[in-house]
Amino acid sequence: MGKLLYITANPKAEADSYGLKTGSQLIRAYRENHPKDPITHLDLYREEIPFLDADVMAAWGKLAAGASFDSLTGEERSKVSRIAELTDQFISADRYVFVSPMWNFSLPPVLKAYIDTVCIAGKTFQYTEAGPVGLLQGKRAVHIHATGGVYSQAPADAMDFSGRYLTTLLNFLGISDVETIHVEGMNQYPDKVEDILKQAMARAWKVGAALGENLLRFKSEA
């Protein structure tokens, strides 16, 4: 049994998003196979996700210098409290499912902002004499990565700064077990959209059913 955090970063309705449809399929499979596991859906376009702005930097600086939380301004208290809340929620999860499109070769900005709120030294990673070490070992993640073209294969994969970044960041935090489900080529091959979605949905079901098991056996499967 474990907690699953379902993180979506797409402003579209599910009916209009291949990625979100695939994500829902995975969650259905997970629920069917692990009915007792709690699932929290974090829709980043409907949540308050603070940017690391001047207020946050000022607040962190004051706190590091020994100032009390009550001495911060109202904006500073609000933003650092929300960041701490998001970080703690992320740490408390055992499994993560991210759903995001690739925009201009990168992540939607709200997902990058969210990542900045959970990548916190001393909480999700720490610096050591040997370098930074992730503190979230033993957790697992899936990224449902939707792209209009095919970017999972060379030479176009060199332009993917979205999925590769997310996987690298999760590895940095100690989450080494990361599976990517590509939902790709819908714009490049409009005549194959139904087949693309069908394959992605089948993969999502298999991954969702296995995600709560002791080992992610699906990694070596086609």
C-alpha cells in the first residue's frame, strides 16, 4: 500500500488531450489493482503554485539569517508556506504520475514552477562532501509525455528538453525508477491518431496495473 500523487500540467479538458486521456487510463488501472491506495490529483493549472520570486528569495534569506517566520511580510509568509506544503506533500507520496505535453521542446511553465517548489535542499536532496544526494530513494514515477511529433527517437530526441529534464530531475532527487509513456506523433501522423492513442492507452493500463507492485516488471516489456 502506498500514496500516489497524480500531477497533471495541461490546461485542456481531458476530452481534448491525448495525454490526459492516457493518464486517466493509467489511474483507472491503478485503482482497479490497488483499491486501498490513496490517490491525490494535483492539477497544476487549478492550484496555487508559487514562483521563486523576490518574495520567496527574501523570505528564505531572512529565515536563513535567523529571523522568525512571524517577522516575514504577509506575501513572504504565504508563499513560503505554500512551497513547504507542496514539498511535504511530494515527500509523503510513494509513487508519482506526471502528465504533460512538450511545448517548444520544454515543459509547460507551471510544471517547472512546481518542480522548483519540491526540489529543496535539506528536504528532497542534500549536499555532501561527495556531492548532492537525493533523499527520495525507493519511490517510483511515471511520466506520460505527449508530443505532436515523434521525439523519442534519434535525431529528434536531441530536441526533447522536456521528458529528459523531468527524468533527470527525479533521478537527482533519488527517484531512479522512472518510466516514460510516449503519446507522440499525433500532428505528424494525423491519419494514425487512433492507433497512437490505442497503443498509449494499452501501455498505460499495463503500467498502471504494475505500478504498485514490488518490482516494475513492465520496464522490459514492449
